[in-house]
Amino acid sequence: MVIIGNTVVSDEVLMSWFKCELSICKGACCVDGDFGAPLDEDECLEINELLPRIKNYLSAESLAIIEEKGPYTFYDEPNTYGTTLMPDGPCVFMVRDESGIALCGFEKAWKDGVINFRKPLSCHLYPIRVTRIPQTGATFLNYDRWHICKPACASGLKNRVPLYQFLKEAIIRGFGAEFFEELEAAAGHLNEKHPQSPPEQEL
């Protein structure tokens, strides 16, 4: 593990290969799962404020669920708020493009310049998961391995893209540029001592 300030980063974050292949997985992380994208309190407030501006990007079914259940829900298992799910599993903010790839309604609105909020940080950072311990002030960054991301692992390995580099923009968004620089330096030292995982461990 690497410790930067009060943040503990698992070695897997620094030593794994990863590069999303949406054309293969079709954005399955927006569709599958037992709970919605984790949200902090500020994001909940921001979603409430932005909801009227992104309604045109959402399906009638999504809007009906949001009207009935709200845009986010408290989930007991991860003990956090998260985006509400549709009855068949997808995130209520999930939309599909013309090729059937699942995308985020917030991100589509962001790309169109309608809003400044790209998408929940937990989505932007995935497959890094953030765990915060309020009692100690500690934050933990871990790699959440999921079988649906096998194409991303294979692509990252083939193209030699480290996970933390693929998520550079999201990491800087969440933790700052200085944090990323320290993370990058730590990854360099770690990989000098321990080369990154062989293919069978990545897949």
C-alpha cells in the first residue's frame, strides 16, 4: 500500500492494467449491480439542482422512477447514498447511444455544455472505489475487480496502460494534481521493485 496524507492506496491501483472498451462491454457497469453509484452529500444536493436541466436526456421510464423514488437512495449495505436504480437494474440516469452503449445522462448533458457537473465522482473513478472513515479521517482507494471489466483489463495490458494513468483525470478531480503526482512517483518506485501483474492475474 501507499499512504499519501490521510489517503491509503492499495498496490493493485498502482500495479494493474486497465483501459475501458465500451464497444465490448457496452457500459455494463451502468446496467449491472446491486446498488447505484455512491454519492456524497454535496453530490446529492447538486443532483437535485441539476435534475430539471437534464430531464430531456432521460427516458420517460427513468423520469417516472425518479418521480416515484427520488434521484438517489440510501443503501444499507455500502452505508451510503447512491443513484436510484430502475426495477430491472440499470442506474436511473443511464441512457443509451445509437450503438446501444450505456452512457450517463449527466455526462451527455455535460458534453453538450448544458451543465458543469460531469457525473458522480464514483462513476468517474471506477473501478477505483473510495471508502472514507469519518472517525479517523482516513480514505482508502481500492481496485474493485469485476468480471464485466475483463475486456478493459485485456486492453490495458495490450496497450500498457496502468489503471491509475487511465483514471488520471478522475483522480485529479477527486484528490488534486499534487496527489496524482505523488501517486505517480509512488507507482514508479513500486514497479521498479515489483513488475506489474502478469496477464492471468489481470483477467
